Amino acid sequence: MSTTRKRVYGYLAEFKSASALYKAAEKIRDSGFRKWDCYSPYPIHGLDGAMGMKRSILPWFVFFGGMTGTATAFALAYSTQVVIYPTIVQAKPANIFTIPAFFPVMFELTILFSGFTVLFGLLALIQLPRLNHPLFASKQFHRATDDGFFIAIEARDPKFNPEKTRSLLAEIGGDNIELVEEEDA
Amino acid sequence: MAHHPVTSAEIAIHGDHLDNSKVARVKGIAFFIALVGTAASLYLLFLAPEKTRGSFAYSWLFAFYFFLTLSIGGCFWTLLHNVSNSGWGTSVRRTFENLGSTYPWMFLFGIPLLFPQVQQYLYEWMNIQRAGHGNVKEHLHHVDHLLYNKYWFMNLPFWYGRVIFWGLGLSLVIIGLRKLSTAQDTDPNPGTSRLLKARFHSTYTLIIFALTITFTGFDFMMGLDYKWFSTMWGVYLFAGSALNSMAVIILVCAWLKSAGHLKHVTSGEHFHIMGKLLFAFTVFWAYITFSQYFLIWYAGITEETSYFLIRNTGNWNIAMIALVFGHFVVPFVILLQAWLKKNPKALSIMAAYTLCMHVLDHYLITIPERGISLGNIKPEVFGEIQVAIPGAFWGDILAFVSIGAAFVFFLLRAIGQHSLYPNRDPRILESANLSN
């Protein structure tokens, strides 16, 4: 046995069903915890509201990502087709009013840049990819991908208290409450 | 999350009926305006001096087709609801059906367009064919080879046959589907048989719908310039039709809800979905409209570009650019917001705005053709070809108000006839408890 002290990640509690998880989430939200999360095998409608989650900032990233795409495509098409090397087809002029010809490219790059911002913005916000998660130390946690509904309250939450948080979880219907400690590196 | 699930105890067992006495005044006024307006319009179409008759024919066509697209859209949403086995829309389905049921009435306003006295100012190809006196094909062979080649489609007997079919076909479809739906309201053993029947009959009748929206557009609108053609035309009109009938549906539902109806069965969730459809079709309209413009602009074929040349000449150009921003950019940005779509009042404002843009859209489809065609057909009466005929817009307003009043009357009449939602539909609770 190692003598080094392990770092406490937090409490993990299991709930019987999706609705039990939902109701428990509402109570934890109302007790003012900030650093905690729900784990369920499938998405639960309205759980974000029950957890009191704020609206994500991601749409703003995507908006500006998309705008960058539009501007990039316009700059690309305009500088090449109008400024550097005007291509005259069927006597059509090459100027700002030929912008309809650039629309497909502008549309596509808007989509592409938005798509990239969604993917990479999301990964950044949820801090993925990562190699390990402290909750993997729990022996029961793998059931979150099968039939288990869990709530984990982290020890770094300012309201966390070894006794009170445990009794709160028990009070709102949590089973198999477990103090998860981070594994040795 | 909603407060508590809606249960069958909260569904009005005998239906949720509109108090007809409350709308009697509005209905009476609308009927009166429609009656007087139509009488005045018939005078302007058939008896007035030729200069007025010619320009008013376009006014009438514009107003007729504008309101027809709204009715056709009502049929579309009914058919789509049935055929897609949709659960969410059951609470608002009756409004789809009520809007669709105005179709037979609105089609009647097209009757003046069946008379050669009116057609002579609108459809030049008919004049050329009528000049053939019997031996039309031989005549066309000599005078207009394009019409000769198009004769299999553009000939008078086939045109009349088609128009009658568009009038009858979709009318029978929507009357049948609405009967099937309303009969359930009072059935003590409603069951699911009507649901399945409606689903089955909506499949093949969807084809009648598609032909109607496409080819009424061809026969009434594209025919204004027989040299012009666009393969996007049917889809373009469909996009406007589906979008704006949804706007009407939103307005009707919001009005009924504010009057205390549709309680328990509709919530912000229903408006959210309808708002999303409004948003989706705003984008679809822009996509199709741009595609049409883009293809024609890129190809640069003389017969095709005439449409946009006319509409980008003079002040029409300002209106066309206004359409790009007003019909797409502005509503696109505004309708992106989720809260707005869940709020019946805010969404109604956007729906009303969308309808205004639809007026502009259809005005630009029909009216710019007027100054060109009339100058082409009878220069001795209408003078040289001109961008717009001064003063003719008074006729446009008259025709629009007359047919619009009739539309309001028939819509209110349909709304007052039956329960405001299918209270015995097996899916009513599923729809009432919608969450999205």
C-alpha cells in the first residue's frame, strides 16, 4: 500500500431512474452547488434546466466563425476574380455586382467555418479529448453507459462538505454513495 | 419543462367551439367588402374603358394568385401532417384544415380569368392561337415557331381542362380530408380508423397538391410571357406558399389562444415548432429564389433573362433588392432566436411581417409584366411599352382588398364551423404534451 495521500475528487451517487436523477438534479441545483454533473446512458429531455445550466457561449463562437467564413470567401473570390485576374464570361462584367457568382463559395465557406467552430469550440469547452477522468476510478461508474444514473459532486465546489454533501445525496435518494479518489499517476 | 402533463380530463369532450357571435361583426364587414369589391372588380374587368380593363386584369390576377397560395399551403400542411404520421401537430391540425378549406372558394375568384375578354390582356399566346381561327397548328407554324413547338402543352382546350382539374382536384382532396377529420369530433367511438384512412388518402393526393401548386403557377403566371420558362418556378411558388400559409396558421392559432381557445392543447412548444417551420421555409424560399436567379443569370439565355431584366429595370430594381433583405436577411436573423419562436405574440409579429413580404414577392411576380405586355399586345390603346402604368396600383389595392376580405370571411367561416382542435383524435394528448 502506498502511503501518499490521494486527492479526493468528490462524491458519486447512483439514482434509480431517469426521473429520480432529474428530481435529484433539481434539488442539488437549488442547494447552490456549481461543480457537479449528471451521468446518464441517454440524453434526458429538460435535464439542462433541472441542473440550472446556463446557455452555452458556443453559438457566439459559431456566429463569428461563420462570419469569418463569409468574409474569407468573399475576399478570396473578389481578389482573384475581380482584382487580380478578371474572368470575362459571356460579356458579364467583373465587379462588385457579380457577387451572385461568389454566393455559392461564400455559402460553403460559411458552413465549413461554422462547422469547424462548432467542433473545435465544443471540444475546447468540454475539455476533450482527455486521456483519463477521475471518475473512472469508481468501480460502478462504467454503468453510466449501460443502466446507471449518476450524480457526481466535486470536492472543489465551495459548498462541498464531507458529511453534509454525503447526507444530502442520501436524502435525495442516492444509493451506493462513494467517495471517489483520484488514482495514482 | 411543463407544469404537469395534460390529461384527458382537460380535453374538451364536446370540442372547443368558437363563439360565432363574437366574430359576426368582422365576418359581416369582410363579406360586405368582398361583395362590393368583387362587384366593382367585375365592372372593371368587363365593362370599364379598355385602358382600365387591361391594367386591372393584372391586379385581379395578382390578388387571386396571392390568396390562392395561402389556401394551397393550408392543403399542403394538412397533407403533410397526415402523411408524415405527425404527432405534434394534432392540436393545431384543424387550423391547417380550415385554411385549406378556403381553397375551393378562393379558386372561384379565378373564374374571370377563364373569359377571353380578360385573357386577351394577360396571355399573349392565347391571342396568337385565337387568331388562327380553327386551324391553330397550321397558323402557328407560320407565325410563331416557339408556340408551334409548345402547342402540345399550350393549347386552349388543354389549358381549360387543366384549370378545371386544378380547381376540382385539390378541392375534393381538402373537403374529403376535413370531413374525415371533423366527423371524428362527435363520434362516441372515435378509434384510429380515421387516422389511418387520412394517412392513406394523403399519400397519392399529395401528388395532386404538387401538380396544383406547380402548374397553376405555370398556367396563370408563367404563361404571362409565353417565351419565358424556369424550371425552378413551381418550387419557387411552393416555397412562398408553404411559408406564408404557415404564417397565417401562426396568426390564427395565436389569435385563438389569446381569445382563450386551444387551452391545454397548445403551448409555447407548438409555436416553437411552427416558428421553426417558418424559419426553415424562409431559408428555403431564399435558397430556391437565389437558385432561380443564379441559374438564369449564369446561363444568360435570352428567353430566360427577360424575367429579371424586366424586374431590375427602373424602380422595380429597388423592390427586388428590398425583397432580398426584407424577405430573407431580416427574418433569417430575427427568427434565429428560440425565445421568439416560443412566444406567440412575438412570433405573430414576424408572421405578419412575412405575409407583407409575400405581398411584395407576388407583386413583383405579376405586376412588372403589365407595362410590357399591354404595350406589346395593344400599343394603340395602351401606348408604348413602359416600366409601369401610372395610377394602375389603385386597381391592385382594390383587387387585393376585395379578394382579401373574401379570404378573411371564408377563413373565419371555416374556423367557426367545427371544434377548434380535433378533440377526439387519438393523438391529441401526445400533441398537448409536446416538448421539443
